[in-house]
Amino acid sequence: MKRSLIYVVLGTMLLVGSFTFVSNGWTDERDVLSFISTTDEDRPIILMNTQGEVLQKLRTEPGHLYTFTWSPDRRSIAYEACQNANCQIYLMEISTNVRRHAHHQLTFNGDKNEWPAWSPNGKWIAFTSERAGDRDIYKMDVDGENVIRLTKERKCDEPVWSPDSRWIAFVSHHDATLFVMDAEGKNVRHLGKRGEALLKCTWSPDGKQIAFISADIEDGIVYTIEVIDVDGQNMRQLTKSENGIVIRELAWSPSGKWIAYILTQPNGNIAQLFANGVVNIVDTVGGGGKPIEATKGIGARYLSWAPTEFLSVSPSAEKQTVLWGQLKQTKK
């Protein structure tokens, strides 16, 4: 009964618009992309399926939305919002997003609390903070209590949980290095240095590989997406940007077949770095191949994949509910 009620509430949410989707291979029904729109003035989180349909817009408050993370139970989003350079982490219940605002502040210590990452077991949220002076990684309970500092290295950033919640991968901007540590901040392992900078990492759904963005100087700055085994072996390049094109943000799809990332062309303008991003998809199974452009006509700042179980339920044999109430006929 409770589960049915959740579906009824979610099914009443307004479904809006659609974007142009370049359909040339990315058609996995299990994968739904979520990203922050910089085209919309209020920066909602857009949820889009593989047909290019916008299934939902989630609006947050207060301040400007920069990053977000889904809860494993599909009911909440923790997100980073900034007001006048003061960045804090908030919690939003999905079921109340349309009916009323329900945003609970989780962090208060310091003005740089960023990059929330919800552990797959639902117990913790890891995040980056400068509350002790240096930029380090912390974790807290999902209600914001029991904050624990996990790193004491300079410029540690962007934590990502392993699928079993036992490990956290992160990058060090201080020496352009990829690291893995356990959930208590111990057993730190160095997975390698690549290029002039490392910007972001993402864990494969099977927990065997980590992908990351590196930047190197080759007659300009060239960005690549690399994949490496969790033991530090078998590093390979998945895709590469053209000179002057920046790769920022990436996320491995729940199906394991794709990595989504954002391409921008700032043209020397730092504001454009976050304003004109286009989401691309690259195949991880076939060794990369030609990237697929997933969105047109909208700026994307940050992206993530929505939890698989949240996206599709089947109330009957004739109809399939696709993400929060959108119905489509299916042939038997």
C-alpha cells in the first residue's frame, strides 16, 4: 500500500518538454540521465530518457545549484547550493518537491561544503569541505550528524563511492593524482598520476574500474577520459577532446555501457565554462568509439544518472510507467 501511494504521488508530477536527442546508438531503457540546466534561469535538475524526452524538472532552493547526488532509496536528493560564495549541502525529499518546498540544510561549519556523494548503502554522505583550512574529504550521516574528516591532504576533491560502499575514490588537485581509500579514510592507495591535472572520477557499476578526466598540454590543453582498473593496472584512453574543448563532469551509467560527460568551449571566458555545456555519451564496452551528442539547445553544468529502480515500474501488462508517471503503451 505504501509503495503504491508513492507511485500515485510521483505520478501526479508535471512532465515537461523535450530536447533534441541524436539517436545513433544510445537506447538503453535502463538509463535515465539527470543534469543541471543552466539554460533555465532557476537551474532545475532535468531528467531525460534515451529518447530525448524531458521527464521531470526538479527545482531546488536556496541559492544556485552546483552539484547533487541521489539517495539509494530514490526518495531524496542531497545537493550543493551557493549564495554569495557560501556553499552548503541541503537535502530535498523528492515526493514533496512539487507540493511544497522541503529542503533541509545539512552543513553549517565553514562556507565551502561541496560535492556531496551518497553512499550506495544509504548510510553516509561524503563531501568536500574547507572547514579546517585545507580542502579535504569528510563524511556525515544522512541527517548531517557525526561528521568525520577522512583526508588530511591538500586539495582533495570530488569523492565517489564504490558500489559496495567500502571505498571512496577521489582526486588530488595538488599533484594531479587519483586515490582510493576505505570508508574510514584509511588504506589509501595511489592509482597513478596522469597529465597536468585530474578533474573528476567515476566508479564502474561492477566496482572493477574507475574512469577519470585528465588534462595535458599538447600545443594547448587537451582533455581525455581515461579508464583504469581499481588495482592501478590497464589504464586506457576512452575519448579525447579537440584543442580548446574542455571535458568536465562524467558519470558511469547504471547499465555499465556508457559514460556521460559534459563538453564546453569557454573561448577564454570562465563564465562560458559552466554555461554552454553539452552532454555527450561514449560507449565503454566497445572501446570508446564515436561519442554521441545527447542534448542540444540547453546548457548543462553537472550530471548524474538517476537510480535505475526509480525509473520504471509496471502497474499493468499493457502500460509501463516510465519515471514518475509518464505512461506509454507497450506491445505484448
